[in-house]
Amino acid sequence: MSEAATRRGTTSIAPPDLLASLDPLLREWLPRQRWFAGKGRPVTGFALISATELLEPPLASPGVIHLLVQAEQHHQPIHVAGTPGHSSAPHADDCYQLLIGVRKALPPHLAPALIGHVTHGPLAGQTVYEGLHDPGIAELLLERLRLPGRLGELRFGRDTRVDIPFGLVPRALGAEQSNTSLVYGDTFILKLFRRVVPGVNPDLELPRALARQGCGRVPAPVAWFESHQPGAAAEPLVLGVLQPYLKGSADGWELALRMLAEGADFSGEARALGRATAEVHLALSRALPTATLGHTQVEQIAKGMTERLEAAAQAVPALRPYAPGLRSAFDALAQLGAEGRIWTAQRVHGDLHLGQCLRAPSGDWSIIDFEGEPARPLGERRMPQPTVRDVAGMLRSFDYAARSHQPWAPEWADTCRAAYCRGYAEASGSDPRTEPVILRAYETDKAVYEVLYEARHRPDWLPVPLAAVRRLAAPDPARDPGSGR
């Protein structure tokens, strides 16, 4: 496609008319998407945040319209499957990024991408569809990322030291839930954020900071794009990040399950992964400001954990018998803070588990997806945290893998958890197990989160975090937090 074509951004379609014509189609289509966060609540309408034509329909075929729309949903409780309780809706009026393709008719290979047929408005008589399934539109997006600058309310940036070749064939990855990724010729991967919020996205901020530190454990961003709304005080919305694609790398979760099934030892990989985690933490501590957590801050952390426990126990009755024992982990943390114990907080991954780690054929581990837990507010995800939060997340992931195997392999989890902590200590000089109180608190907080998540989304998996809950609630002060038991 020509540079003139990729720079085109017109205003021939009046945005109010456009949204009105798409509204009934999006109400049906949007809630069916895996990345739609407001499931369980009907969409009552849409508010247009921005509309940018990348290729003008119907002059171009396909036409391409980039939309940011706010899905309006009434607040109402969501029933937690298998329980008599209810939980509050986690999001309301979320903003979503859509890339709409426009054609007179869809070719057969694009039939699964259909959104619907427009009957009125500026696109009357046209067929609209999920544009990211169209290789031509995916190619257009990569062409646009080559060209730093503005297109309507979209702003494109890139690292000009890195060449982005022409002719890279795109393909969509199908295993994700909260975002959409396109791979270009096994060279780059473009992650597009579906639910977007104003502010600096950690999935762009932290890899760029790590790249400045020369940390090779995280793929450095090559290009990115944002939406800049009118108004000096408006914060940008990060829409997508292009990074090197780690061809041939094995997903840590899938690798662990495969080695479990083969009866192979995973402790060496766990130890190497511990070293990789520590190297990333050390680089982040150099790249971005750190903070000291004193009595007040530790008390607030423990209070937040307790409140999450109480909310989860209200929603999931199976958790209630263990609540007093679990609360003791948070009380012990608060007590240490009251006694004057302090910790250092820094930027961390925020949602670390085996699925966020890739092992190269060389044996080196990389860590990806620094967005944090998408359900948590952006400001919270960008706050400095104790590094033990990431460690606890990985320890829980080993436990999940062991529980996913039949028969259950608790010794495998024990060995991996201990090896991971040893590897972390080798790179950082500090073994997480020497801080059992804060490690237990964060692992308990994570297990409580998992119970609520599984009760809502995967009830068949609920026994996995409940097994950890039973262990963590037990009155055993001599417990080794690096153990899976």
C-alpha cells in the first residue's frame, strides 16, 4: 500500500450517524467477544470516543475505520456460578478499541469475522466485519506503524533504529482473552489492547524502561500507537505495541505441563526462571523510582488484602471456613509493620505466572505481558509493589501446574517452588523464603483472587486454589513458603 494511502484520515462519515448505524450490530456482536469485560450485563448503548478512517469506505475496498467506543451498561450484580451469593460488576461503561472492515460483501474466508449488514446511515448497504481477521487490513496497520506521526486522533511512534521490513505476512493468534495479537512473518508481534483506559500502559512503559537498562529478558518495543483526545489535560490511551516475536520459544505453562506428563524434571527450568525474574526486578529498580513501605503503607496493604478476602468469602461460600486462618496471614503482616519492619517497593510485573514466560531454544527465559491484572485500576497497576508479589504469583503457578496433572504431583510443585526461589536468590542476593510473613500474605492474597476467579469463570477449576487455601489457612508457623504443601 502506498504511503499516501496509509496516511489517509478523512472525516467524510459523520461520527454520530456512523455510530447510530452500527449500534444495533455492535450490541449483538460485542458481548460475544472473548475480550469483552462486561459479560452478564446488557449493553444499553454506545458513546463514540473517536472515529478515524484509515481507508475511506466505499472509495476503498476494504474500507477501514478505527473506532473507540464506550459501551454503556447498567450496574447490576453478577451471579457467581454455583454459589448463592452475588458480586458487584467489575466494570461499567468500558472503552473498547475496534478496527472495522467495510465491504459490499464478504469473501468466504472472512465469513467468521462478520459483524453484520448495515441498513441505514453512511454505510447503508455495506457489510462490516472484524478487520483484524483480514490480512490486508493487518498489513495496513503495520504499514501505518512504520510512519511516526499523527492520523486524526491517532499518534504513531517507533524506535527508528529498528528496521520493519515490507512484505511480512500477518496472522492472528487465537489463544488470548483480554487482547488481540497479530504476528508478522515470525518477526514481530503486535498486541492490540481491546479494553483501553487513559494513562500510561505498563505494557509499553516497563518494556521501554527495561530496554533503556539493556535488560534482554524482555522484548523491547519497536513501535506503538495511542489515541490523543482533544484537551491538554486528557491522558492518551495506549492502543497497541509492536515487539520482536520470539520465534520457536515455548510457553512456560505448556512446557511445564508437557514435562509433567513426561515425568521430566522441571527444577532446572524453574531455577533459571527464578534468575530471569530477579534480573528483571533489578533492572526495574534501576530504571524507575522505588519507595519505602513503612507502618502506614504496610497496614494499608494488609487492610486491602483483608477486604478482598471478606468480599470473596461473601461471594464463594466454600471459602468461608478458611477465612479466619487466611486472615491471620494478613494480620501477621500488619503486625510486622506495626513493629517497625519496612520493605522496599518498586515497579513489578504484577501478574506473573508461567504463561507470561517464554523459553527460547537456547534455554534462555523471557518475560512478557507487563499489563498487570487488567481487572485492577491502571493507577493501582502502576504503583510500586514489593517484588514478593511477583514471586508469590509464580509460586502459585507451579502449584496450578501440579494440580492440573493427573495424578496430582505435589512433590513436583515443591521442587519447582524451591528451585525458583534458589534461582531468584542467585541473581538478586536475597532468597524470598527468608521473608516468610510477607510471602505468605501475598501468596494468600493471590489464592483468594484465584478462588473468586474460578468460581466466576471456571467452576471445575475451583478445587485447585481451594487446595492452596487449605494449606495457607493451616496454623503452621514453621511452614516453608517455598513448599507447595
